[in-house]
Amino acid sequence: MTEKRNKSAIQRRLIPSYIFLIIWSLFSVFPLYWMITAATNDTVEVARGKIIFGTKAVENFTKLIHSQNLWGAMWNSFLYAIVQTVICLLICSLAGYGFELYHDRGKDALFGILLLAMMVPGVATMIPLFKMIAGMKLLNSVWGFILPAIATPFMIMMFRQNSRNFPVDIMEAARIDGLNEFQIFFRMYMPVMKSTYAAAAVIVFMNAWNSYLWPKVVMTDTKAQTMPMLIANIASGYTIDYGMMMMGVLFCSLPTMIIFFVLQKQFTEGITGSVK
């Protein structure tokens, strides 16, 4: 009886916290809800602040695909983001694996220099990078998009930190069984660190998909534009069709939302450094 009373008292004390979290959740979800509803209304209704679903979704979608190269921009964004994600995960995981499991004073000093690169703003390197990409004739190409981001200090640091949880006994046992270092990495390290790979994949894909400034610099051809560039083109017109623009924003947001919801469990485990 006393135990039930204690539980009831605890639950009553938690009621204000639950109310606060519910209200805060509604505030957090509202922009997403408004984006979806705005995509179903016309410009006048969006400008008036209508927050209920309308009947203009098909009309907005039709105007979007006729006035903008929607499918081309979607294809470009998927291509750039997927290629960048795959290559970045491979290179950064190899670097993090080597820095942690084969570290010495020289590698530690090099890693410290690498971390200093995180303090340099990306805008400061924009002009040198553009000259390098233009000199290699990689403008309007996949490689021009991904080369500056295939090995980032943050991703390398993330893999190095999480590699500390990798059981070294597995490596020793694998060497006894005759595996070389690359076989250990691909057959032992990658399956064990799958949560870290999932978290890194979400981060890299979202950064690549939402990237705007660098693609705007190197993608001078409209056929090579990405989804953020397409949205910016719609918003930069003399008269902005807000319904059509929000339909484009909805299409631009869907892939990242789907990927995050699919991998949210692995993302949480990878961020906290869990090893499976």
C-alpha cells in the first residue's frame, strides 16, 4: 500500500514536467506541420498564415515540375550525397581506426594538427578550393562537389573516439588466424562499429544533401544544381509562389527525415559510442 502511494506521489510530481515536455514538443513539431500544410495552400493562403490543409497540393506540384527541374535536382542531390557519404565513411573510418589502434607520438601530433583544422572557417578556404577544383577541370561534376568533404576532421575524430571501445582482443585473435590488416578492418572492425557508421552516415548525408554555398560556387550549370539551389532559385524570383516553394521544401526535406527516422536507433548508439 505504501509503495503504491509513493508511486502515485512520484507521478504527481512528474505531471508539470510532462506538461512542459508536451508543450515544448508541440512547438518543435509545429514548423514541420506548417511546412506540410503550406505545401497544400496557394500563395495568398500561405501569406495569410493559414495553418490547416488546403486543396492546392496537386496544383503546386504541377507548377513545380513544370517551372523547375525537380527530378534533375533530386537526382543530383542523391548522387552527390550518396557518393560523398560512402567515400567519406571509408576514408574517415580508416583514418580513425589507424589513429587510435596504431597510434604513436607522431600520429598523435598529426591528429592534433588535424583538429586545428576544425578551427578554420570553411569560407576562408573557399577561394583556394575553387581555384584547385577549377584547375583540375572538375566544375559541375560529382568530384568537384565531394572532394573538399570526403575527409573531415570531425568525422575522423568521431571514429577515433569510438574506436577506443573496439575490443583489441579481436584483432589479436584475427592475426593469429592469419588475417592481414585490411581483412581485420573490413571483416572485424566494420561489423563491430556498425552503430558508429550509421551515425556518421546520417551526419554526412544530411550535410551533403543540405549543402548550398559550396555547390553554388562550383555548380555553374543549371543541369548540375541540387535541391537547396533549386529552392533558392524559387525564392529569388520577383514574385514568389509560396505554395510552390513550400512544395519544393517538402520534397527537399523528405529524404533526410526518412533516413533519420530509419536510422535513429543506430544514430543514438553511434553518438554515445556504443559498440555492437
